[in-house]
Amino acid sequence: MLEQAYTSESDDDHVAAQMTQPLTAILMNAEAALRWLSGHHADPDEARRAIERIIADGRHAAHAVRKVRYAAPEFAPGKAETKKAG
């Protein structure tokens, strides 16, 4: 039982890392885009690249959420059909 608890905690840490990394990158790139759009030396090309990275990081975070969601038994594909049939 202790091993199962440890594995679950380890899995939780892994999920947290998978979510934290892209979300942190989104925030950093958004802040950079704002800096590149403001001030005397605005650089729209750099801002566009930062926004493209935000989109990619958002997709990465969404993928991580889907992986977690489908790994959870209550969200497994086909679960809704099982409840309806039962």
C-alpha cells in the first residue's frame, strides 16, 4: 500500500511538472511580447514569434491535460457508455 501511495505521489509530481512548464513558458512569452510591443524600440517580429511560442505552449499544456484526463479512470473513454448501459 505504501508503494502505491508513493507511486501516486510521484505521478502527481510528474503531472504537476508537465503542467507547470508550459504554463510558465506561456507567461514568460506573453511578458516578452508585451515588452517587444511597447517602448521606443518596438519589435513586432519578435512579438509575433513570442505569440507563436505561446500558442505552441498552450497546445502542449492542453495535451498534458488530455493525457491526465484519459489516465483517470472516471474519464476513461467509454466510461460514459458503461454508466448508461449499466
